[in-house]
Amino acid sequence: MKKILTKFGLTKLIASAVLLAVSPVSIAAEYDPVADEKKFNQFVTDLRAEALKKGYSAELVNKAFSDVKFKPKVIKADRNQPEFVETLETYLPKRVPEWKVERARAKYKEHQALLEQIGQEYGVQPRFIVALWGLESNFGKIQGNYPVVSSLVTLSYDGRRGAFFKRQLWDALDIVHTGQAPFEKLKGSWAGAMGQAQFIPSSFKAYAVDYDKDGIKDIWSNPADVFASAANYLKSEGWNDNLTWGRQVKVPADFDFSLAIPKSTNGRSHWLKKWKETEVDLATWQARGVRRMDGSDLPKVNIKAAMLIPDGEKGRVYLAYDNYKVLMHWNRSYYFVTTVGYLADRIGYPAIK
């Protein structure tokens, strides 16, 4: 979804709902921060009644709504997401500076036994788990401290994407109602993304894992649950640990870019349609003149790939494998997925002993 762009991470899955294109550019919308207090209070009253009607206990509803306040900063953040006018050439070094690579490799080493155990169990290479962890929350340091319910109520009230955030609100209450996590844990970004993996409530319900069997799916402070939840997400969406994510490639000067997926597509379904229409095996890309960045031949393996041009025909060119599609489900942004792949490669090579 993008894509919500935070200081250290791009909030996953919200990308599908928040971003309307795979480009990192968001169009800022004007917003008047002066709230109609009476209207908002009535909205909250109606929402409380709806929650009770849905079967949530009065105790849970009272706790959930007791401190709900209209948060103009949340609306402003949603309406005025940062506008970026840059390319991968400038973006990648900012997102993955050398200190982040070094820290990612150190974190991998620190948790290596656990990561490799989870990686083997779920069929996901640990370097991708660490890359997502590092980009989403700076290895757990930047998780956000917004009360999730308040943020979701405010965003539901705003109306621009109210239906989506209202569903997230019910999912958040479900998390507490079913005992998957205590109410006090529900803190995160302004958009309701929680924990070290930055799961929105619907993602939490679908993918979060209580790996150490302590009764809580603790994606906020328990590394085992964080890593297993990220791995479970990828596995559930079709990750193949026999593949990597893709590779940057060189093309001839006269290359026909109609063979690539267009830079911009109309939503995920259209993007997947273009992927299916354009993917071919590596031997075919080789015959079309595509080469590795060092000019050598592409791998001689029977794997299909699609071509991506995040910055258009004059920018970087990638051949992407099926795992790229899984990462685009996590966050539908070329920049985010390319950054995950790049960091994962830097974590994995040279191999960590």
C-alpha cells in the first residue's frame, strides 16, 4: 500500500489501501485542522452504539473509547503525506545507508539461531525477515506511540477512507476481545500500524503468530513473535525460499520497453495482469539482450521473471521473480520492495558466519 512513508519504514499492507499507485509520489491534499467537535462527538457516540450492537462487551467498549479524542494531526498526516521527487539512485542510499547495513548484519548475528529456526520452519530466508524489520521500525526502535483506537476512530470519522479504517477499528477490538493481545499494547503509527513489523489490525489478525506460546501475539517487544509473524505473512502470500527477489540488469540501448511492466498501473489487479502478460523465462530475457550489471550472462536456470522500471525507461531496470509479488503485497511500492531486496542482499552477502 504502500505507500505510507515514515522516517524509517513504509507501512506494509496499508500500502494497498493508502497508496493509489506504485509510485512513491503522494499528492498532498488541503486540510482544515479545525474539527467540528459536536459532530465528532456524535460520531463517537454512534460508533460506541454500533460496537455494542456488534457484541463487544460494555467493558471493552468503555475502555476502548474512554480516551478517544479527535486528532487533527492524524488527519493532517493522512492528507499531506510527503511528496518525493527523486529516483532510486538517490532514494536507496538514504533508506539503506552503510550504518543500517552494518546494524542489520549485527542484528542477524545476534538473533541468528532464532532467525534460522523460524526461517526453516516457514520457508523464508532470514535475511528478508531482518530487512523488513529494519525498514519498518528500525529494528524495533521506531514503532509509533499513537493509541491505535483513537487514530482509527479519527480516520474513520474523516470519511476520505472511512470504511477502510472502520474495518480496521473492528479488527483492533477483535484482537483484544479474542485475547490475542491486551488493549494496552495497541499503540503504533498515526495510521494504526502496530509493532516492530508495523501490522495494521487486519494484518495482525491474519498473520501475527504467538511463536513462543506465551498467550500473546507480541509483535511489539518479543523478537520470536515479530520474526515469526513476518515470516508467516510472507509464507501465507506464497513466498518461495528457492527464489530470491530479483536483480538489477542492463539492457541494450535500443531495448523495447513495451516488454516491461509499465511504470504506472491502475491498482494491484491491473499490475498483476501486466506481470502475467510480460513475464518470460530468463533464457528469453537473455535472447532479448538483457544481462547482469557486470555484463555477464543471466543465470542459466528455468525461472520466469518480469521486467520492472520503477523510474521509467531512463532509470534502473530490474528482473523480478515471484517473491517480488509477495513483497508488493506487503507494501505496494516499487521503492519499498526494491529497498527490501537491496538490504536483504547486503545482509546475506557476504554470508554471516
